[in-house]
Amino acid sequence: MLISLKYGYAFFCTPKCASNSIEAMLKPYSDIHLLGSPQVRQTDVCGFDRFVEPYLRHVAPGAEYQRVAVIREPVSWLYSWYRFRSRSALREAGSPNSTAHVSFDEFVGAYLQDDDRPAYADLGSQLEFLTRSDGGVGVDLLYPYENLGHLETYFSAQVGAELSAGSINVSPRRVYRY
């Protein structure tokens, strides 16, 4: 998560939606950059509402900002997770999060289980990540991953400089299998 009170944004790092690339693009313009474990770096809307926003109201009363996030087409999002979890670090460690032993169809089937998902398919959802505790929409601006140019245009206008997200931490192109 990146926040700029000067430029008026709070960017939510939706998992598997180019968040590393967008973080690198926005870091020089951000006052606050939550780093570390995914639970911190990828603070969801409910966590922001409960912990971060009260802090901002305390230290910067009256500050205005727009909540911004990226969302990805669901099948593409799942396929990115599937490829990401087939990487050698998980495969070689015998991690329960590895997808190297299952097909994409099996992975999707496991993800769609209502309860007791296997570790490799326990991902949460983009909807849960971006929804308030009362079920309402938790962001002001939502950009499609499939057209990050609009997001780059928005942030370029906000900071007054030409920005480009680039490509960082891209999932492997091929799926590694046992």
C-alpha cells in the first residue's frame, strides 16, 4: 500500500494485479509505503478502514485522497496465481502452496470449494480485498489490469510527471510440473 497526502491517493496493492510494478512507479511520490509481509504490504480495504485511516485522520486531519486499486479478469487472475505457485522455490521446498502437482482445472476446482480449500488454492478474492466490512465498495477508482495505461495516465496527472509501471515480479510464463 502506498499513500500520498500531497498527491491525494491511497493505492491498494491487490495481489497478482501488477502491484509490485505500480509500487515501484509510485514510491518516489508517496508519503507512506507499507512494506514487508503480504499481510502488511497488501492491506485490504477493511484493514485500511480499521487501522490506517484512523491514523491518517489523527496525523493529517482534513487530508483528502482517493482510494485507488487495480482489478484483474478473474480467470487471468487465477491463472497468474497458478503459474506463480508452480515456481521452483515452492516446488523444490515441497510447499503445500505449490501447484506443480495439479492441473489448472484441478486448481480452479479447489479454489471454488466453499470450505476446506487445499493450501495451494487458498487465495482469498479480489472482491473480499476491495469490499468494506458493511459490503460496500471500498475504493473510489478501480482500474482494469488489462489496461494499465489508464492507471498510468491518472497517476501521471496526479503527480505532474510521466509515469510508467513497467514489469516486476511477473509470474512464470510456463507452468512447472513434477
